[in-house]
Amino acid sequence: MPRNGQLGFQPGFLLIRRERTAILVMMSAHDVQWCFGAWGGVLCLVVCLAAPGCELKGGPGAVKSDVKKIQIWRIRPTSMRIYPSSEFRVVGGQPAVEARIELFDDLGDSIKGVGRVRFELDSLAKPGASGVGKRLYQWEIPMLTKEKNAKFYDVVTRSYRFELKMDEAPEPGKPLRLIAEFIDAEPGGKRLSAEATLTPQP
């Protein structure tokens, strides 16, 4: 039997080393060096690589192959709603609609969005009448820059707040329909819409 730290070439010695390789692979580098010395650790690695079915997993090829199979999730607005607190009010002495919209991703969580927001205020069709009501007002607000986005975003309600000015106050007690549309500026972005009925208070 060779001394510790020396290479031995007897068949029995190599067979013992190969039998112990399966155990030493699970040991730390310090334990391998303690058992066989510096040269013994190198010999164990050589024997492992030479053994049938023993190979190193991974490598650049395997990583690239896995990445190609992953569909990257992009966080974008996929739905929206008109916030329940939207209402008619007076802003700076002028009648307006305080409209709030909330954007959601495909997981149903509130998020921000980059794009344009369009609003339309319509009268409701009379009962029994066909078609839709008359368009009263229309607004468009761009939110393409960081500054514009921050201007309208409310961190408390996680919604966008807009003050839509009107020429005259609507008739109290007469419901009107507010339609909101968000046009995503990202390539392949969706066009989202929502609507709600608002009733002016006396």
C-alpha cells in the first residue's frame, strides 16, 4: 500500500479509489485532501471523469437551451375600471368631472401604464329608444412621460385622477354615461375601455 500523498498504480489500489469516489464526491474539498492528500484528490477527479456515465452537468449550451424555452412575462395593463369615487364637482369655480381610472395586470394587481387616456361623456338613451345617447364632451390626456404619469397618479388609491372641465354644469339627477379608454403606448399594447353611470347631485 503506498504512503499518504503518493500515487499508486496497483490494480487493487485503483479499484479501492474508484469504489470510494462515489463517497468522496459528496465530501468537501478539505475532506478529500485530508483523505488522499493533494495528489489523491486529483486522481479521484480523473477516475470519476473516466468512469462510464460520469459527466459534469450544465454548461453554456444547457443554459442557453433552458432560456429559449422560457416565455418572459411582461408587466402591462390588461384591464381597467372607472374608480367608484368618480363624480361631478366644481373645480376652481368651473364644473368638472373628477374621473379616476385604475389599471390592472393579468394577475389582477393595480399597476401604472404609459399611453393615452380618452374620456367621453354621453347622455343616456331614452327608455325604449334604440341606439345610444348623445355625446356631450370628449377629452384626451397623454401620459407618455414620467412627469405626466406622476402628475395624475394617486399613490393612496393606486389610481389615476383627472379633472375634466365642462362648459356648464349637468342637470341634477339626470344620469350620464362616462366612457374611459386607455391606449397602451408599448408595442403590442392593448386598447382597454370601461364605463360607468354618474348622476349629478343637486
